[in-house]
Amino acid sequence: MNGSTRDRFRALVPAVTPPEVARFMAGQGWELEKRREGVREIWRYPSDESPGYRYRVMLPLAEDYEDYEERFGDTLIALGRIYDLDPWTLLESIEAPGVDLISVQMNKGGGDSTVTFIQAKSVMDGFYGLLENAAIRARNPKSSGGGRRAKQVTRYLSDNVHFSRFISEKSLSLMVVSHLYVDRLKVVSGDREGVPYARQVVRTLMRDLAFVQTMTGNLQEGLPVSSGLGGSTVAAALAKSLAGMTHSLDLRSIDFSFQLAAGYEDVGERDVTLTFQRGDLDLMPDLEQVLSTTRLQWQSAKLEAANSRSLEIAMPEETEELTLNGLVQGVFRNSGDISNVRIGGVMVMLVDLGGINGTVHVRLNEQEYAYAIEAHRRDIAVTVRGRLVRAGNVVELHGNSVLDVDELTRSME
């Protein structure tokens, strides 16, 4: 590091304070080793390989010391060298609040900006649906949004994202804070991905809203409405959440504004606003209907073809016990099953039946049903044992314990 670079780091001293630097270091995994009140702190970064520390830094606290600025400058120089940051990026990282802000501003038609409790609940429920959908697909882009939520998604929604405020002035505004927790030192060393999961969630939400905005425009102009986003189930859920947020409010428009914290390793705009005008909002129920119809038609065509192949197979009304292996095509519950405590739901498998790929419906208990959901999410083949029985226009598998949970558990490890 040459002299001019050192001088630029020392020039940062008036712009930050020791407590701000301490908060930055604590958020990056540093440990406070010792502290002399009002004089200095010693911080260490733990070693990954053995007991001890990888780095050790002194942070001065006493601003009335003659050499305070020089010592504090040395601390900033050390952090810039450790994180491989230039002075201004380091300053930005220290000052960054470590949160992404999502603001939802609802511009009402009249002079009254207040809402009823039930309207406020609709807004909160609709936005939660948007954020939950984004969190699920940030973890697994191929997810349709169904099935059991992953622990990472649950932790994010429970711990990382906070409701900040609900303001009614000239417009009704909802502020949500998404906390970013990332050890930048590990990012620099390549120990984990550079983009925090929480940032991926917010970016996914931005893309979702931009997609719905485009599809609404297509619907207005009579252009094709694409399911996109890996499936129309996801797109229909987005339209439904937006419709739920706005249907009971007299709105001129609604603005979704994103202010993303600086200093994190991803690219793209950090200040983005997406606006839905009254005409867009009026079309949300229609867009949901169009996308839902597309999904049902796709599912019907695919499953009907597979079921037809199953029924073409020459077999007795009930076979001997068989062992079948295949991927889970879907899981569902029937209203009549819910009252039966031994039935969790139905799994639809794609299997080889005498050289023909067809579907088999398998009734599962609650434990097996939960495993089937996870197998579907991970695209893991499952093994079942039982007797094939024709039941109307489907082929079912009957038996006392049809799903091999032990084998499936080993496959998931």
C-alpha cells in the first residue's frame, strides 16, 4: 500500500466514529478480545483452522489523545488491506446500515389517506404472500411455491425481515426492513457465495413485480400472457397477492420502492421503483384467472396423458405385490382424507409399468406425505411397495406401508 493510499484512508477519520467501526467489525464475525474503557479495544478475527485468531486489530477510543487520528487511520488502513477495499468502498461498507428497505406507497383517490383495520390486514397479508413466494424461490428457483417451507425460508421470514412502520399522510405507506447478515471476509476469501440470501430474496421480489407489470401490460394490449417464472402457479400466486392487497382500496396507483444497502457483492441498480397504475390494479383478478387457467390446462393435459397410458396396460383388476421406483409428479390432499387421521394425502408417481411410463396414485400417512413433499421438491426418486388396483380412471397402489421411508431418508442425506 503506497503513501497516497494510506493518506486517503486517514482522510476517512473525520467521516466515521470508533463505535461505527466496532459495529461493522462485530457484524463481520470479529470478536472483542479486550476493552479498556474510553481508551481502546482489541478485536480479533477467529482462525478457521486452529484455536487462536487470523487477524488482530486495535481500535482507539480516546479521541483526545495526541496521536488518535494516526492510530484510528492505521485501523482503517488495516481493515482496507484485510478486506481488499479501497477507502471509499470501506467507508460505504461501514456506513451501510446492513439492511434493504422496501417501501410500499399506496396513493389513494380522495383526500382521506386512512384505512380500516380490515383493509390494513389485506395489505399486510398480500405483501407477506409476495415476500414469502420470493423467499421460497430465492432458495429454489424451480419451486412452484407449494410443499413444506425450507428452514432457511422460515428463518428469514421470522428473524431477518421486520415491519418498520405504517404511515398515513398524503398516502398510505408500508415500510419493511430486510436485514443482511454476511461475513465480508469470508466473501473475499471465497468461503461462501458473495450475495447474501436476504439480498437474493429482495432481488427476486423485484423481478416478480416487474414480471407481473409486463404481463399486465400484455393483457391490456391483447398480447400473449406467458406463465414465466418457472410456471404459471407462481405467476398466478403473485397476481392473487397483488389483487388481495388492493381490491378493497380506492387507489390511483401503488409504488414499490427498493433501496438496497451498498457494499454487498452483487450488481444491478440499488434504487428501483415499480409503479402499478389504477388500470393495472383493476386487471389483477383477470390476470390471476388467465394464469390459473393456463396452469390447470397444462396440468390436465400432462396428467391425463400419463393416466391414459397407465390404463392402456393389460393387467388384472389387482396385481400381486410389486416394488416400483420413480419420481414424484405431485402431492395433494382431498377434503375427504383430512378427517382420516391415518391419511396424509395422495402422491402421484411417474413409473415404468410394463415398458410404458404412466402415473400411479399412492395414498400416504402423515409422515410419508411429508417425505413425499420433500422428495418432490428435490427431484429424488422414491420406492413404493404394494398391489396395483384400477380405481376409476386412475391406477392406485394399495398396501400397509407403501413408501420406503428409510431408503428415501438415505437418498436425502
